[in-house]
Amino acid sequence: MRVTNSMMLQSSMRDLNGAKSRLQQSQTELATGRLVGRPSDDPTKATMSMSLRTQSRVGDHRQRAAEDASGWLDTAGSTLMSGLDLMSRVKELTVQASNQGASTPDSRMAIASEMRSLRDELMAMANTRYIDRPIFNGTAAGQAYDPTTGSYLGNDASVIREVSPGVTVTANMTGEVVFGSQSTPEGDVFAVLDRLATAIQNGDTTGVAAEHANSDAARERITTAVGQLGARAKRVEDIRARNDLMQERLSQSLSEVEDADLAQSVINVKARETAFQAALQAAARVIPPSLVDYLR
């Protein structure tokens, strides 16, 4: 087959462009630190990379949901622990008021006054917020309780967070579950404390005894709620630890697919620079002289 000058030029240009393209690819890998810059570089790795990134984004979303659930549960748990301390003080005052031998109208008035203060403090705890959202009112807007009337303003809805594939956690506990329902005969803990303060102030021993039992039941209900919240918080904490491990594995897999070996990239750049220079020199010898070369 006859080889013309045009064919030699085309072949030389094709080789030069190929060498230059490979050099540019190596330089891009070295500059970006990534093996895959676009799908055409390596369709298989590009597909794996997109899949891993999707899994990572979903994992990040679930981890944020788990962190939010932890915030809800920890806030509620710490609030109710303080509430139990308050209810212990209620117990002390009730026992003190029940001791008629040391009870006087003035002492009963002082105990009743402190009892009402404890009731107001517990009401403030019931309106505790997490990221500006009341934690005991379900999904309703506004405060969980009306501080003036003591009425429950929330609903019985649950705040659900998906913290792992197929795993959801209830991040809240409603006021009626924790503090009692106003629809029951004894009412909620706030009604019990109101009646207890009034009975103490009036020296009503029968009323004090009855509300003493009701306040004990209210304390037990709060204790149960603390235990349930703690169990949920521990579960979420374990899930978060597993999620962190999973995200670490995904990051490692993504790095293996995408990230370039720096040392190998430097070697590739130098090797392809040498190949490109050799291609230039070869092309310079193959390309026939032009009229300008003869005029020199």
C-alpha cells in the first residue's frame, strides 16, 4: 500500500492528540485527586460512585433524624428528672403537713404556698421547648399547657423519626401520658397539686391523705416516663453508632472508587509527559520539509 505524506501527517497528528489527551487526563487526575471526572472516563466506576453517593446522602439524612430524636429524648428526659426532684419535695411537704402535732395555720399556709410554687415550676417544665418546639404537646402548635388555667393544649400525636432503614423511633411523649389526663377522676398532676395545696391550707386531713396518694401515683407515672425515654434514647444512641460506622464504610468505598493514588498519578504524569515529548520529536522527523524549510 502506498503511504502518502497526507497519511503520515494524519497518523502523526492522531498519535500526538492521543498522547496529549492521555497526558491531560493524568494531569487532571493529579490536580483533582479523582480518577473519575465524568461518566465517560469509566462508566462502571461512575455508576458505582453515584450509587455510593446516593447511599451516603440517605445515610446522612437518617443520621440527622437520629440526632434530632436524641435531642428530643434527652431534653425530655432531663426535664422529667428535674420534675422528679420537684415531686420528691412535694412528698416531703405532704408528710410534713400530715404531722398534725407540729402543724399550725401559719405553717400550713407556708407549705401550701410552696406547694403552689412547685406546681407552677412543674407547669413551666411541662412547657419546655426543644429548638423552639414544645416537647410535650404532640404535634400541636404553641404551648403544651396554659399556665393560667392548667389546660392541656396539645394533642396525642407522635413525633416519628426514621433513624435506620425500616426503623423508626417515637421521639416525643405527650403531656397527658407524662403528667396525667384531665379527663380521669383524679385529673392531671397539676390538678392534684392544686387540691393538695388547698387541703393543706384548710387543714383537711382526709383531703391531704387522698391527694397524697394521687401525688404518689403522679410521681410513679413520671418515673415510668423517664424510664421509657431513657430506653428510647439508648436505642437511638446505639443506632447512631451503627450509622456512623456505616457512613465510614461508605466513605471508604467511595474513596476506593473515586480517589486517585497521588504517587501513581505523579508517575503517570511524568511518563506521559515523556511519551508526549517523544511523539513530538518523532512527528518532527516524519513530517516532510516545507517550502519554508528550503528557503532558509
